[in-house]
Amino acid sequence: MKNVLLSAVLVVAFGSGCATIVGGSKYSADVMVDDHSNADIYYNNRQYGKGYASIRIPRKEADKITFTVKKEGCEDQDFKYVSRKLRGWAIAGTIFTWTGNPIPIPYGLIVDLATGAVYKPDASEPGVRKDSYKRFEYTLDYTGCGDLKSNPIPQKKSEFTKEERLRELKLLFDQGLITEEEYAEQKKRILEES
């Protein structure tokens, strides 16, 4: 008899009205590095992609995010996100879909608070944009390579061959880091060297 009563209480408490927030306790972060498609993106000391990465992040950690961008020959750069917001409409939906169990707080709300599903990234932080309730975009303005336009090609002949310098110049042009005029001028200068 005790087991039947316990089962009935559990069904009433947890089965009828345990609505939880749509979208779950994680969201997808689409991380993009502006103008550096070959830069590595790290999160929690793990590489996720080059120039772009899609990372599943726990909602409760939306205010503790650090993405690190690394590129060979350049400085590493950290991008920290330290703010999160409550998912107001989703919380209201959880409360209003609760069917009135004898427990004073909806079970779903307790679950959502414990898992962090009540949070979302703060789209007012620089570079953050909401795509949908389960997908946010992070655009990283990577400046770790400094001003490549002022002197894009190494000038010491002993360090790089003409072929290497021409390849690097073409890469800079293809990435939009130098103009067509700068590309033509630098190319002519390299080819005219003896």
C-alpha cells in the first residue's frame, strides 16, 4: 500500500504539469572570426574550427564564456562574454502551463533553474546576435595580427623567398586585407628584386 501511495504522489508531483522551458539547457553558439577564415577558434582549451565553429554551450554558462582566437604568426586574443539574461517568456510559459499540483512551485521551474535553462546570452554584448531561441551568433573582431596593410610583405630577402612572399601577398589580397592597387604595387616590387 505504501508503494502505491508513493507512486501516486510521484505521478501527481512530477507527471502532471512538469512543463519545462522549450529549448533545453544548452544552445548553439555559431562563432565567426571576421576577416580571418584560417584562424583557430578555441573554447575551454579545445579547438572547434577555423574561422567558424558551432559549439553547444550550457545556458547557465552564458555569462562565463571565453573564446580564444589563435593564428600562426599572430597574437592570441580572448573574447569574454560576462552577461546573461533571463528567458522571460519561456519562464512565464513554464509557470502558466503548470496544472496546479499541490506542490507550491512548478516542478518544471525547479528543473529549469537547476539546469540553467532559464538563461540566454545577452544580445546587447558586442558581437552577439540572437538567431533563434536556441541559436546565437558570436562575431569576433580579431585584431591579433596587427596592421598588416602598413607592411604586409616581409622585406628581408634572407628570411623568405620571392615565391613565398608572392604567395603571402596573394593570400592577403584574397582575404581583402590589401587593395588591388597595393597588391599590384607590392607584386611588382617583389618581381623586380634581383
